[in-house]
Amino acid sequence: MKLYHGWLSSASRRVRLCLAEKGLPYESIPIDMGRQEHHSPAYLAMNPNGVVPALRLDDGHSLYESSTICEYLDDLHPLPSLRPADAYERAVMRNFVRWTDEKSLPHLLVLNWSIALQPGASQWSDAQLQDKLSRIPTAERREAWLRIARQPYTAEEKAAALDKLLALLDKMEAMLEGGDWLVGAGYSLADIAAVPFVARIAELAPDALSTTRCARVAGWWARIQQRPAFAQARLERFDAALRQRDSAATTATATAAAQS
Ligand SMILES: N[C@@H](CCC(=O)N[C@@H](CS)C(=O)NCC(=O)O)C(=O)O
């Protein structure tokens, strides 16, 4: 299998966590979103929504949507199981995953894009921007790229986005009343869905994860980080990853200048 993904992308992180929990080998193909590699015709043939991740299967088929990919992997390799056996609990798990897709990801996008993509996108000329927008398949993402390139999110918008992102912790605190994991007795795709968001909250607002504010989530987060799959999935800190990306870009530019 080949996983086309972004190191910093929450949806990609979910799939890497799932693959690691299953112990499945795969080829990692990082996508450079700043260069819009995910809007190329070849990538759109795998994921017509023009977002990461996409999974290319050995038989040539492709899959997209992180939650769908994770369920597919769990169907194909049932052990260790990452879904509750009980049908009701599976349904609750799916609703939670969907909730994070709808209520957490859009707010995290505002925060992440502002630091990861806005500096580059704001440098594009109008002609470059129009060209890039014309390759984006959905109106929603065209709007997001236009915002980041020409009308950066304000401090108030970012504060509001963080506030809305933190609602996840309250939801999780209630769900963890019954046990160690979010749905049912075991670790599941519900936990995997939440990990990338909580990892980012731990970087952006560490106090929100204190034992006084949400003791159960704090305990859950400690358990998550002890799982071997957590290290294997490489959820690097955003600031460190961006520093590394920027210094690699500076070196590449300097090398190209020296060779010309
Ligand atoms: N519902 C999708 C969301 C995928 C998604 O939004 N991916 C983001 C990164 S987390 C992306 O590719 N953004 C780039 C863009 O919108 O151009 C999934 O779970 O796979």
C-alpha cells in the first residue's frame, strides 16, 4: 500500500495511527500542500476532493476519507480490532468520528493554515493565485485558499477557532465517564479520530488539558502517548516540523543559487 499524506495533517495522522496499531507496512508518500501537489491531476484521480490522505491499494484501487480508510483497514485486517463489537457502540463511534470531522477539523484548519500555508500563499501573484484556485475541485477549499492568500484570519477569528476546538475536550470528558476509552471497553477508531486534535490542543493550549480542567481527558492523553503506535505514527510538534521544513527550503534555495 502507498499512503499519500501530510505529516502535519490531522486526517493523515489518523490513518498513520491506524496503520501503526495494525502493524501494517506501507510506503509513505508525503504530499507538499504548500506546492499544491494534492491538486495535481494524478492525485485528484485518487482523491477527487483534493485533500489528503489517499491510500493506493496493491490492486491499483484508491481510497480517500480518513474514517473510511480506517474502517477499510479494520475490515481487511480485523486484529487487533479497532471497532467495538456491539452494533450500537459502533454507531456511536461513527457519530463521534463524524462530529470531529464537522466540528473540530474546520477550526483547526484556521489555526494550522495560518502558520503553515499563509506565509507562502500570501506571496503568490494574482495570476498565480487564479491558476492555483482553478485546480481546486471544491468551492469550500477554494474559499479557504483564497482566504489564506489574500485575507488572513484575524486574531479574533483564531481565538474563536481555538475556543470551538476546545469544545472537543468537554465532549470527550463526558464520554470518558464510563471508562478508559471513548466508546466501549477498548481503544477504537473513535480514540484515533480524536488524537490529532488533542495533540494540537496540547501544543496550542496546554493548560486546557490540565487535570483540573479535564482530568479524564488528561489521563486518556497520557495513555495514548504510551501506545507504541503513537510514536510510530510520528505526530511531530508543529513548530519543530515547520522549522525543519523552512530550514530545508532555505538550504535548497541556497544550493540552487550556488549552482546557477
Ligand atoms: N474528511 C477528510 C478531510 C481531509 C482534509 O481536510 N485534509 C486536509 C488536511 S487535514 C487537507 O488536505 N487540506 C488541504 C487542502 O484543503 O487543500 C478526511 O478525513 O480525509
